[in-house]
Amino acid sequence: MPWPTKKLMGVCDIVYGFAFKASAFNETGKGLPVIRIGDVDKNKTNKFFDGKYDEKYLVEKGDILLGLSGSFKAFRWEGDTALLNQRVATLKNFENDIVESFVFYQIPRLFVQLEKIITQLSVKNILTKHLENLKILLPPLKIQQKIVERLDAIKKAQELNDKQIELAEELFQSLLHRELDSKGKNWEVKKLGEVTVFKRGPFGGSLKKEIFVERGYKVYEQKNVINNDFTIGNYFINEKKYREMIDFAIHPSDLIISCSGTIGKVVKVPEKVHPGIINQALLKITPLKNIIIGDFLKFVIETSVIQERLTANTRGSAIRNVASVKEIKRIKIPLPPIETQRKIVEKLSAIQDYKKKLLEQKQKLQELFESVLHKSISQR
């Protein structure tokens, strides 16, 4: 027998945020924090209000927050006591036969359905009528409790896994700084241009869309670097064009740096890669053999010092907002002996491999959560 449903407005009170005046906010920490639409999933805010307010707009740790504009969100607030601003809502005073978390776990799926309808409107906002009429599945109380217990257990595992990811990243950054610190070490210091070969992607009209073909040699783009995925993308050139632009061809162990959008992102070309060239938004760096190891150079480029140098003298246009090749070549880097480079790479790679496994576990836990949620709240 299908479970009964009830409108959201019938299972709890919906409190909509107050339209505080932005001119009344301060960033000095005076008064109470104000939760705005962009703060829903951050558990913190840099805006404060020091004035009179109605206590119904108070949000406490653990309260459910709903973002009603742009990207619709449902989160639990884990920050300090705060005030609720407009376009954010909270749910309070649930009926006695309803488990609060059971309702909370249903809302993101309902928001996905709602978003498909609202995207047809000119302004992407959840209106009062939309929210209050959301239909909540309501099985008997004991079933709600059992489902929530199961989902809470998975959430707890996700939180522990996320914490391990955070700690792994902290350990990596600490080790990266320590291992690449040349103080007290008899290392050479070289300019990047002395230990690598640079090639910026082709400018001008050499890669106009009319030259692209359905299959052939790939044209690698910004998204390949941002996503560290050399399989995506559907722009290809024929063999003749590829031979003409062979200087821009990528090879295993080359490093590719993004030069627009997300600037300074660096990836290493994998051993097995579809032959192709870089486009104008990318920079190819080829380490000189027996002088510097590609993986070591990648770690160096990812340090905050080098990242700052990459964008220190940026230009404004969409494809010239990274330091020029000439400037990058002058960047000085530590150059330990090859064997030392290998040992450093081994240490840092071990942490990255561990973090990769944690990220894979994160994906599996999310899939498990979605599967259990779907099976649990499907009407029977």
C-alpha cells in the first residue's frame, strides 16, 4: 500500500528570512551573523547585524536551511546562532509523528524536480506556493526512524571520510612545503626556461571551427586540464593539419598548464593518450631529460609561490590572463639531484594515491546514500 503524503506546510512551520537592509550589515563581528543565500552551505558568514530583530528569525546549530534562489539547496546549519536573511527559509516545530531528518532527506530530491519546472521561468526562485506545496512521503513513525537511522549512519561515514580527505590534503601541503624547501640544502637553483622547453598554444585563426573533422587528431582544451581528463572533448583535426602544427603536439610526461579561466592548473600528460595538439588556452612544458623529472616539476608548479608568480603579471583578455611565456621562463625553482627528485616524488605521490582512494570512497558512499534513499522513500 502506498505511503500517504502531506504538504510541507502541514508537517512543520516554514519560516522565511527577513529582508534586512544590506546597509545595516557590518563585517567587524558586531551583533549576530546574518545567513544570506550564498551562506546556506558554508556554515559561516562575514556579514553581521547589530540591531533589533524578531526572534523567529533566529537560526540555531542543527536547524534546516533552504536556499530559495539560484541553485536550490537544503543543508543543516552548523555555525553559531545567526539571523535568517531573505531568500532563505528554515523549518521548525515538526508534528509529533514526523521525524525531522526524514523530511530533510527528502527535500533535495524534491528540489531537483521543482528546479525542472522553475527553470522555465525568467527568474529562478522558489516561491512560497512552490515550497509549501511540496509533497512529503509519510510512512509510519517507526519506519521513518529506521530509514533515518540507516541514512544517518552513511552520513557519519561520509563525514569521517571527508575529514580524512582534509587531513590528507593538510599532510600533503605540509610535506610539499618541507620537501621543496631548499634552505640548508646544497641544491642548484635554475630558471624554468633552463630545464624545460615551453610552447604556448597557437594564437590567431589557425584553429577555426571550420577546419575540425569528426575524428582524427584531438585538439586539447582548457576542460581537459581542469578536469584532469584527456578523454573528453570532441574537436579533431586531420593528419595534414596535425603535421603542420606538430610543435603543439602533446607527448607523455609533458606538463600542460591552463592559461584562462582557472589559471595555473597543471596536469601531466598520461602514458596512453590520444595524439593531438593544445589549443590557445594552454601552455605545454616539456622537462629536459636527466635534468628534471616531470612529476617533480608538477609538484613545484603547484606550490603557492609558483602559482602566485604565474598570475603575478596577468593580462586581461580571455586567453592572455596568465604571465607571458617569457616571464614564466624566468621563474626560479629549486633543482635537487635527480635521485633526490625521485625520492620526493615517491613521498608526495604516496599521499596523493591515498587521497585518491579516499575520493573514490567518497563517491561510493554518495552512491550508497542515494541508493538507500531512493529505495527507502519509494512508495510501496
